[in-house]
Amino acid sequence: MAEATPTSLEDLPLPPALASLRRFPMDGALLLFDRDRGLNALCEGPETAHLRQRAPRAIQFGITNRCNLACAFCSRDVEARSAWTADEAFTVLAGLAEAGVLEVAFGGGEPWVFPRFEELVCRLYDETPLAVSFTTNGVALNARRLAAIRGRYGQCRLSLYEDNDWRRKVAELADAGARFGVNYLVTPGRLDSLETVVLELASLGCRDVLLLSYNGADRALHLSLEQSRELARRVGLLGRALKGRCELKLDVCWGERMEGVPRLFQRSDCGAGRDYLVLTSDKKVMPCSFHHVALPAADAEQVMAVWRERRAELASPSRLPGCARVPGYGLNTDAGGAS
């Protein structure tokens, strides 16, 4: 007689070392997640074949459209309203956590100009099972604010710009024992200095560097196909040179332009609109930050309805050049872009 299929996630047998991790059903697999360490473990087998995904894995929350910098390459709609309050943000995220969402990653705008942001971070950690992370330019982040959220966030991601005194900020984060990584936008003008910057970051105490691709209309900021291959070669060499001192990560928008790298999910699609959603500052849902589709949603129920019922729109390619869902990434090789 065949063994009965477990009727709930909690009935699935797991090794003791993994039993305390939060369980998230994928299509045919079980994802285990530790919000403090950011650990993901994917379990697949006959025991998980019946599982189906019930919610987005992560929410990227543009909680405010305000920013204390004015970067020329910023992709946000500068005309969008900043409509959320801290209490509203907590309520919608608590509802999404109950629906099964694992993580919220705050961006914007600059989250540290949002009123009561540190209070919101602490409340989400204390009252929900969500992992809480945020991306910041670092200008408004200081020792007092780091101390206020100590132990209550998954990771701080520092965006590296020429004008945000990143060397001092990286050293401060490292000295404070913060869980942090650096986001580095790779453009043709930055490609030649990649190794120098990454090695300097490692020497300052950074243990995690995410290499971002540019998505937008300025073709001068896109890597060509040849430059993308050169980036892949350099990443391989850097990974070996760092010998575990610093982890290099690649943005999903690189798609297949990079040579083979280890992936948690073995699929070609970026996952926008299914694995993760973007909540905008003016209470809309988008598949990703670089997309033209924006559907109204002001509470958790509406967000989940969009995720379940508007799948075709969420899975469509972005109109902005650089989207991994478009053949050739929407770039014209005659203009120096990748194909």
C-alpha cells in the first residue's frame, strides 16, 4: 500500500536541523527559509510533488517616493505619490505574511526618509514571521538607527554611488557588526574598475556584493554582449581570488547573458510577478520595479487577488530595454547593446 500524502506542510518530515525553518510551498517542491540568516533550502522529491505555490515569495516595497539624492539613472516615477503610513504598511504586510509571503525588502525612494521606519521594521520582526530587509543610499542611516533595529532585520543593502561617501559607510556598517551587502550597478564606464572596487569593498569588511544590470532607456549605460561576456569572465576570476572572503551575486535581470552560475531555482524566467511582487509608493502592484504594468492594490487581499488573477499581465515583458524576458533584452546591437 502506498504511503498517504501529507495533508499539510507541517506534516512533511524534515531533518531536525531544518525543522524550525519556515515552510513555503513551491510547485512540486518545498522551500525552507531562515529569516535571520537568509538561508534557503530547497527540498524536492515524491513527498513534495503535490505542493503548489500559494503566494509570492517576497514583496519589494517602495514605501516612499521621497529620496535625499537625485541620481540621473534612477528608474522610479518621480511624480508618484507617497501614500502609505507606517500603520497601513504594517497591516498590508501582516496580511501578506499570513497568506504565506516570506520576505519584505524595502526600497523607494529612500526608506530612511519614511516616517517611523525603524518602528515599522521592529514591529514587523516582532509581530510577524517576515524577514525584513532594506536598500538604502546610506546618507540617513546612522549608528543610532542601526542600534534601534539590531537583530530585527535580515540584511541592509547599501547602494554604491560616487557621491554617497560609500567607503565611510561600508566601514561604519562593518564596525557595527551590521548584516549588510552592497549593490553595485555595472555600466560600461564601471566595468574596467570592477575588480578594484570589489576588492576594496572586501578589504573594508563587505562580505556580499550584488552586481546589478541597468534597465532603462539610456543605451550608453547598457553593457554590450561582448562586455557582458567580459563581466562573466571577471566575476569568475574575482570569485576565485576572494576565496570566500566576499560573496558575489548577480541580479536576475542579467538573464542568460552571464555564463552559468549556481542558482537556487533552475529556471530561465526571472520570477517577476510570481516569485516576487513590487508594491509602489502610490499603492499599486507591479511585476518588478522596471515594468509598465501597475495595478491598484491597497490591502493584502487586493494584492493577493492581483497575484492570482492577473498572471498574464504580471508575466509580460517590460517595455524598458534590459528586460530578460525579451529576446535580445530589448537592446539594439547596432547601438552597442547586447543581443
